[in-house]
Amino acid sequence: MYTSAGLEDKEDCLKTFAPLVKRIAHHLMTRLPGSVEVDDLIQAGMMGLLEASTRYDELRGAQFETYAGQRIRGAMLDELRQSDWMPRNLRRDTKRVEQAISRLQQRQGKTPSESEVARELEMSLIEYQALLFEARGAQLLYYEDFREQDGEESFFDRHEFGHDLEPMALLGNQRFQMALVEAIEELPERERLMMGLHYEQEMNLKEIGEVLGVSESRVSQIHTQAVTRLRSRLKSHH
């Protein structure tokens, strides 16, 4: 199937590794809002797979699946960068949740429950969980976090990581990684388990739901809640 010039039968390759494309797409969907169509990600991923089958050289020493996975994920991320996939109103909603969590944490000295956050936002629990689901594209870092907004201190100024860092560079910063590990350890048990299943075990929403005994939409809510807790924790970290 493989030659030094690439893959002999690209059609066979596309059929064989199509499940890999779908798995990566559904894994990414956990972190994306409902406005993103999984079929669009799969289409972009198939183009990445086709490119991988053309460029692959087994003499590089890498297993094809590993190499293809990188090209597939890269193609999907390129597709996302070309569209405004996180609407500003959802960004504002996640900031409201983040600020509510921070206020409660400071007042109570402990991690607030979902019900407590809902009351702080003057919402019912159902309304709050619906907000979490709609804001399921919440990310740990945004480019906006590295710029001052409305006269406020930029998100990571207090860490003194340096103003030249961007999101990807910061994720590789040792001090930031230590702060992130501490923040994850402070998460409620179920949220901590969900993060481990998703980011370490690379399980999708359905698989995580089966482990936790909840629906896929509930897993999405838990993920958004965990990410906003982490952002709040990191922002207040000294």
C-alpha cells in the first residue's frame, strides 16, 4: 500500500482512514458551537487525508496514521480559522459566567456549584445549563486575552509571562502549565474526570456520556463549565 513516493492506492487509503477523520471531527466538536457543522469538518479532514496520502514517505519513520492525523487536524483547524466560529455574544456569555464564578469563589472560598452560579447570574438552573450548551465553543485561551480591553489589565499580565507570547506559545510555557495543572486539580470531580477522558483519552461526547451516565448535551455543558472555571482560576492565579 505504501511506496517511497506516497500511497499507491489513494482511494483505498481514503476508505481505510475515513473513520479516523470522523473521530477527529467529533472530538473537535466538543469545543465548537452549534453553528459549526460536523460535515464541514469531515470534508476538510478528508482533504487533509488526501494531502497526507500524497505527501507521505514511510522513510520519514513516522507511522502513516500518526502523520495523517496531524494533517487531518490541521486541515480542520484551517477551515475553522476561515470562519467566525465563536460569535461575540457567546464570548460575552462565557465571560459573564467566568466573572460570576470568580465572585463566588472569592466570597465563599470554595468552588461554586452550578446552582450557585445560576443564582449569581439571576437565572434558573435550566436557563444556565442552556447557556452552557450554547456557549460550548468556549476555549481556554483567546487572542483577545493578550490585549487590554476597556482599560482592564490584560488576562495574563499578572503572570508576567511576557507580552510577546501568543496562545500556542503560552500553552508551552512551564509556569503556565503548572498553573493549569493546579487549576484542573481544583475542578469538581466529575469535571476533572471529563477533562481527562476528553483530552488524555481522546474520547468523544458520546463515549464520555456513556462513562458518566449522562447525555451528550450534558457532557457539552460540563465541558463549558470546566473551561470557564479554569479561565476564572487562571485569571485570579498569583
